Amino acid sequence: MSSVKFRTLAIGLTSLLAGAVAVAGSATAAAADAETAYPTPLAAETIPNVRTLPAIYPNTWAFLNFSSDRIELRNVGGDAREIEGQLQARDSAMLLIASTRPELYVADTVWSRFTRGVRTDYITVYDTKTLTPIGEIVLPTKRGLITAMEGMFAFTDHERMALVFNFTPASSVTVVDLVKRKVLGEVEIPGCSLVYPTVARGFSTLCASGTLLTVLLGEDGKVTARSESKAFNVIDTDPLFTWSAQLGPVRYFPTMLGHVQPIETEGDAVTVLPQWSLLSADDAAAHWRPSGWQPIAGDGADSLFVLMQSDAREGSYKDPGSEVWVFDAKTKTRTKRLRLARPGSSIALTHSAEPLLLVQGGERLDVYDSQTGSLLRSLNMTGFRTRMTIQPVPGE
């Protein structure tokens, strides 16, 4: 080896050694600083770390249904923004939250080859404290695969029964005994869609003729009576949204042109009440209309919260809204206009003493003070780019 190459190699090795010594010195100094700053090291984390939830959830928690991915239980009332738990969900999965026993129910559909193969429709029963499956009810393979939305899955008979909307495209309802974990039967509802628990044991459904069909059930799940209202849903020009809000015995449906359709239940009698308008003349001139995916919520007392968009046009009814308007359902008057920090697609209210207004807009779930409209916090949902169903836990 030439003397020049030898000197070059020696210089390189010397530089490398010096660099290593410098790095080692820096690492030693950093370790010393860390020991000074953090004299007590963190305890080793237990993996897996399985947490038990309270038997009764705080009324500032809510389930977020991501439609075909998962159902998350989130603490929307605290700044820690915890995910308290998660349920598996697949195709148009829907959740029911029992208030009479410690169980959750998810109606779901899977295929043996993920997107093809043998189809199975079923209800999974989960324990509320551990979120572990404790039961399963296999359903007829008819469940409507539309998306996660109101009217697909509902309680009746004081939560003893569940109603599953079927669409093949023939429409029917599967009646399930949740206590005995078995299917009781099927009710055909030709020309009608979705199920709303308007009576003590039974349901109502919206029909293509513009009417409301109400079905009463016996303890065995068999039909005991049917009644159909006169046509009131003007489907060609001003149809109802399929989302509703319940205040006492009255269920309220917004319409696409800005009316509200109340439907009252008293015992087994269902009465379609007169519509009233959400809009003043100036509002109508500015083309304000209800909009969004989950566009209405109720506070459990007298107030309706409706998601609104301005400059609405034909076909924009699912677009996000920029404001939430609050109405006194008794006086049929607007009491507040809450401007949103960002356009929202779905709204809901917690069942707490001071309800929180939850608004999903894009990748965020914004939490507002429902009285003042102040934005309290914003929860990140990175990667979520579609609509979701928000289900606050029932009040105590």
C-alpha cells in the first residue's frame, strides 16, 4: 500500500473514532440529563391492558358509528379526548344501546370471503362493561344493506324485542326476542321502508304512497293489527328526511324544503299532526333548508336542533350545513341560530343535564355548548372522509 493511501486511511479511521467518541459522549450527557429531569422512570406498561368500563356510562359519552369500519365509544365531555372502547362493525352495522340491562346489540353482515361468498346476517350481544361478545342471534339473510342510519334497527316492547329492517328489494321487518336470543318472525311491509318505534309493541314505517303504516305486535311477535294514515308525505316536491327527533310522545321529521312533520303517539294510536315551517319569508328567500346526513336532534324537553344550509338547491339536501337552528317545538318558533366553526354533516345532543351539541364535519367531531354555541373542543378522526351516525349514550 502506498504511503498516501495509508495516511488517508489512518486519517479516516481517526476521524471515525473521534466521531464515535463524540456521539458516545453526547449520549452519556443526554442520559445524565434524562436521569436528572426524570429521576423516577415510568413503570413498564402491561400488555395487553384490558380496561373495564362502568356499568352505567357517563352521559357525556357517545358512540360514533363509522358505518362499515367500526363503532367507537368516545368521551366527548372531557379534554382528554379518550377512546373508551371499540366494537367491530362491517356492512351497514347498526347499534342499539339498552338502558334496561347491561347489553349492547350490533346488527351486522359478513361474507365468508370478505366481499363475496356465503352471507351471514346476525346480531352480536356485547357486555357493556367489557365490550366482549356474550351472545349471538343469527338472522335471515335479508337485512337492508344501505348504510348506518335511523330506521334500520330499533327496540320495541320496552327493549325486549328488536326490529330489523329488511330489503331484498322486497321490504319486511324481522322481529327478534333479545332476551331469549331468537328470531320470532317476519312482517311484510310492501312499498314501505324503515322502522320507527312509535307504539309500545310494534312500529311505524314510511310508505312510498306518502302514508304511514303502523303495525302492532303480540307478545309472540305476530301481527295483531295494522293501520295506515292518509297521505301526508309529499314525496315528489317536499319529502321527509328519514331522520327524526323524539320529544315526549311526538316524533319530528324535517322536510327537504324546510317544514317539520310531527307524528304523535298516544298508547297504540299514532296521529299525523299538522306541519309547520322552520323558515321565515326572509329565510325562504335566502334558500335556507335543512341539510346533512343526520340533520335533526332533540334535547329531550322542548327544543329541536336542525342543521341548516343557505343557498340550497335541488339535490343539495345531503350537503353539510353551516348553522344549527334551535326551535321551541311547543311555540313553533326559532330561539337560536348557532354558527358552526366548520360545515357539519351529522348532529346529536348528549343526554346530560347541560346537553352538548355534537357535530361531525369531515375529519373532526366538534363539541359545542348547546346553549351558547361556543366550540368547547374538537376531536380528531384522521382519515375519516364520509358521514357517520352519532349515538349519545342514554340518560340515567
